[in-house]
Amino acid sequence: MCYYPEQWPRGKWAEDARRMVELGLSWVRIGEFAWAKIEPRSGEFHWEWLDEAIDVLGKAGLKVILGTPTAAPPKWLVNRYPEILPVDATGAVRKFGARRHYCFSSRRYRSEAARITEAMARRYGEHIYVHAWQTDNEYGDHDTIYSYSAEAVGAFRLWLAERYGSIDELNRAWGTSFWSMRYDSFEEIDLPNNLVEEPSPTHGVDFIRFSSDQVKSFNKAQVDIIRAHSPGRPVTHNFMSQNTDFDHYRVGEDIDIASWDVYPMGGLLNGRLAAKDKEHYLRVGDPDQPAFNHDLYRAVGRGRVWVMEQQPGPVNWAAHNQSPADGMVRLWTWLAYAHGVDMVSYFRWRQAPFAQEQFHAGLLLPNSEADQGYLEVAEVVAEMKRLPEGEVRGKAQVAIVLDYESRWATRVLPQGRSYSASAVALDWYSTVARLGVDVDFIGQHSDIAGYKLILAPDLVIAEEAFVERLTRADAKVVFGARSGSKTRDMHIPEGLPPGPLAKLIDISVSRVESLPEFHSETVLYGNEAYEAGGWRETVRTSETVIASFDGEYRNGAPALVGSDKARYLAVAANGALLDKVIGDALGWAGLESLPDLGDLRVTRRGNLRFAFNFGRIPAEVPAGASAEFYVGGRTLKPVDVAIWRE
């Protein structure tokens, strides 16, 4: 439960804690925005209120997750050290008055963040009621990873010197012979903003790499302090949905549990679906976006994942803020559990009647009446008692590669303004999910043993070591368009794309084209014709052509090519074509799947099976004759959940 004792009279704390426990909650997160309350003036610490809050919550039976308050530096700190503020891409300083107003490269802010973290860790590190820690809050929220401050310039130059060793090597990697961009020293290099045209793509991706490393080192400094003073208590960070501004795997190396904040209503409106589908799912959200992120952050946390903030009703921050259908808080909670989440915390306990988030619902209304989310949490708590204990999410047989550097490559060099790698990956994930098949996420660093099928929708920068492991693995592999098209220096590979992937499948890509939304290509696959658009490649190959282009432009050219080991898709596929590609790939890898589930989603955790109906009409659950239902039954109403064991 997300709770803010500093925002409520002390007289409410004991009543709130009692009601949380009566509801069935066991964890409560506090403190992540409380710096000004803890330290209202430099060096003047007021701990008594936080001592009391922790004691009240703990004595009621709640386990406290204590957040470091570094996402909201106080005004006195900004007044004293204005250089800690971030600078946006236009060069404007982002001011005090909200949150996340700091630059990751500010040495002063790093020092102050370490100081407040150490003060909290020393005081509460071994407190009997503090059971876990959260660092900062939502890295990347409000576009705050990239800062263009003077300190960022200096830190970037040092990072480049360490990466390249010599300015000649940087000039080679960045291709500075193009447009007379040559540098004579690292001190001449600026950040890639406010240019007449786009920077060298290597310059752009290196700045993202640098910024990602700044997040990692900033987070690790807090984790190290906490572990020194609070041994044995897990540390987490609450990541965000569909955010690839930094490498979550690398930040995840330093924490014990990955957590993330689940807001499907805004995620739908800001997301990939067409307008007609957004209308269809208006009050339930994209069926696959929450599950996608549960599975991703399970990988980031090396099997351990929490939900730190679950949407309990309408929110305040999207372009429009519709209410979820009654039953969705319950459904989202069970969906999280089914995908391996071990703790769901709701944001927030009580709706705030003031400040920026007063339209953001809580489990309670501002007058402390129970809202709809409260009632649904109570329902989940009662249902949980029916389930056997000890069920854990097992390893899937299908893995999807999510590679952050590849995401950054297409962000800097999209070759088509409508291209979204995030939407492509979610489309591939959704296609597998609609066929009733579970998925894990992997990076190029991950163990790939045991997978039968690996899907790489957008592996633009393929590492030699990963390709070598793929050649030795038993898994079949499907690569999406653009895969292997860039080296780590953001160059076209020697010998043409797909670079090292040619070890798995004999193809070379001689031409690519991004296509406008009003145009579609026709692809012949078996006896059927499918529409595709957005991206097309000209491929030379000695391998089997599984599908080909049909039309007046290079009629018969390969659209899908396959070897015994790998398949390569030379077109941006979605809809019926992507369904066909992935459905056939599952069969090719020897995996069973279900007919298209439509608005139904099924998954499993251990021996338990789950079904979720995101549709507007009842759906039949694909349970066997011997199924024993713990929750729900064979016919599932809209916005409902079934849990059973065969």
C-alpha cells in the first residue's frame, strides 16, 4: 500500500493502519517524497514524525518499505545549489515546483542524495518494522533521464574518453569525416542537442548509453549505502511501463527485486492500438501491456518482481482519464500474481484533496469512504485464501529478446517517423499471448538454455557472443526486420545486414525502405495474401523463401526466409500476417498453442491456470474435463477471472 503519513493528520494514522490490516494488506510503502518533512532545513533533521509513523504502521502488523526521498529534493537545497537542476534539450533549466528536478550528472546532487540516504539508512536500517527499501522513485518519469547541463557535458566527455581511449578512435566510430565533423580532443565535444540537423547516430546513441550509465551509478550508490546499514533487507526500484530511456537490466543488477508501476488506463490511450481498439478496451486497458511489463520486470529482477503502484481507479495525468470498469482492479491484481508478481501495492490509500494528484483515485475517497478499488481488493484477499500456497511462475518455452541498445539505435535513426520499436515488440508479445503461450523476456546477456523458440522483433545491434550462443542452442529463432542492421558503432555491418546473424541464416539485405501509412504491400504466404506496411527490405538469399511479395514492385521478392535454425522477416508485419508468422513458428518449434483467444488471456503459475476476460461478452475458459476451479468457472463473464488446476 502506498501511504503518505506526512499528508495526513497524525490522528488518522492509527485508524488507517488498522483499516489496512483489516482489509488484508501486509506491506506499506512510505517516505519516497518526504525529504522536506525529514530535513526542512540543511542539517536539521525531524525524525520524530517518521519514527512514530513507522511504529504505528508496524505495530498494526504492516511491513514497511521505506523509500529514499531523492526524487523530490527540497527547495532549500535547490536555492543553495541551483546547479543540481536538470536542463532540457532546448537549454532551459527545469525549475523547482513538482518532482524529479535533478540532474543525474550533478556531483553536488549525488553527494546530497548519498547524504540523505545514509542518514535514513543509519536510523532505520535495522528497524524491526522496516522490511525493504525502495530507491528514489520512477527513474525516467517526466522525461528526466537526459539532462543537458554543464556538468552533464563534462561527465559525458570523461565517459567518452574512457570508452574510446583516443580521439582518433572516437572520430572513426562517429564517422566524423562526414560533414567535416572531426574533433581534435574530447574537450571539444558537446551534447547532441540544439543542432541544425541530427547528430551522428553514434553520438546520439553514445549520449543515451552515457545517460543510462549515470542512472545505474546513481542508483548503485544508494543501494550500497542501504546494504551497509540494513543487511538482509531487499532493495527495489519502481520502474515504469514501456520506458526504455535507460537499460533496466543493468540497473536491475544492483537491486534484489524489480518493481514497477501499473497504470493501464493511461497506457491504453498513450499506446499502440488503433482508435477502434482503444474504444473497445476503453475501460479495461490493453490486455497485453500489463502482462508484457510483468514478464519484462520479472527478467530485470532475475525472477523477483513486485507491483509498487497498482492503479485503483481514474488517474490524473493522461490526456483523458477514464474510469476502469468495475472488476478491473481485481483482474489486474490476479493478472500480476499469475505472471509471477509476489506483492501488489496500490496507489494510493486515500485520494488526496489537494495538490497535483487530487483527481487520482485511491482505495479510499478523500473523506475516507471505501471506493470501488477497496471493495475489489477485499475480494482478492478472500479469494487468495482458497488457493494452495507455494506456486511459482516457471520458465516459459518461448522467449522474446528485448535489447535496450537496439531500442536506442532506432530512436536515434528511425528511418521512418512512425516507427516504434516498443509497439513492434508489444505486437509480437500480444500475438503469442492470444495463442495461449507463455513468454519470458531475455537480453543478449541472458541464459537461453531450455527455450524452444526465441523471438527477436527488433534486434538491431546483434552481439557476436549472443549469436554464437544461439548457434549452439536448441531453440529456433525468428528475427524481425531491421535485425542485425547496425554494429555497436551504429555502422552498417561489413558484408551488409544482418551482420553476425548471417551465421544463422544465409541472407543479405541490400536495400530498405520505410513506407507511408497510406500504402500497404501484399505478401503471399502459402495460399493466402496478407497486407503489410511501414517497412520493406530487399533480401538476397540461398535459403527457402517461405513468403514473398506480390505486386508491381519486385514481384516475388522474399518476404520471409527460413533455414533449419532461423527465420528472417523482411517486412514490418502486424495483424493477420504476424499471426501467421508466429503461429507457424510455434508449430515449427514443436510447441502447442490454442486457437486465437480474442479478448481472453490465459497463463499459468506453477500448477495453477488463469483466465482473464478483457472482452464485453462471456467467454469459455479452455479448461480440461478434470479442472478443479478455485475462482470462477468454465464460462467467464466480462471483466472476470478464473483460476483452476487440471
